[in-house]
Amino acid sequence: MTMNDKDRKNISHHILPISANLLGLCFLILSLKKLWKADGVERFVDKLDGVAIIVFLVASVISYMSIRAKERSELYERIADLIFLAGLFLLTLIAAVTVLEIR
């Protein structure tokens, strides 16, 4: 099954708002983690969260570029999609480490 240009463009329209929302979630996680005592694991989670913030920001920007671009929009969309998936992986890792750390 192949996707036509219209279907490919719709993916960027989903990546952009979801990346922006998850970016806000990462800021919330970072803020809440500051209320807890910081030891080695929480510092690690803070660093992972900072990376996730950057990843979702980059996914949002590249997704926006895909929507606006007349040329190479499909390339930008594929890149945004891969970066977005990396951000989801990081967010899942942050959640797993946080859950395992809760006593």
C-alpha cells in the first residue's frame, strides 16, 4: 500500500500538534521532577527529559517545514516522523525509569 502526496501531508499535520503537546508534557515532567530530591537517577531522568524536549522541538520545527515547503516536503516529513518516534521512545524510557524509581 503506497501513500499519495495528500496522505503524506496529513502526517505532518498530526506530528506538529502532538509534538508540541508532548514538548509541554516534557516541561511539566521536568518541573515536577525538580520538586523531588535529586539523586543520581533523577538527574539522569532530568537529562533524558532535556533531550526529549529538544527532540520534540526539532520534530515540531521540521514538521512545520514539511507543511510549508513546496520542495522536499516529503523528505522533511519523513525526518520529522523519525525524530518524533525517537522522542516517543525517550518519553517511554523516562516513564519506565520514573515508575521503577517510585518506592
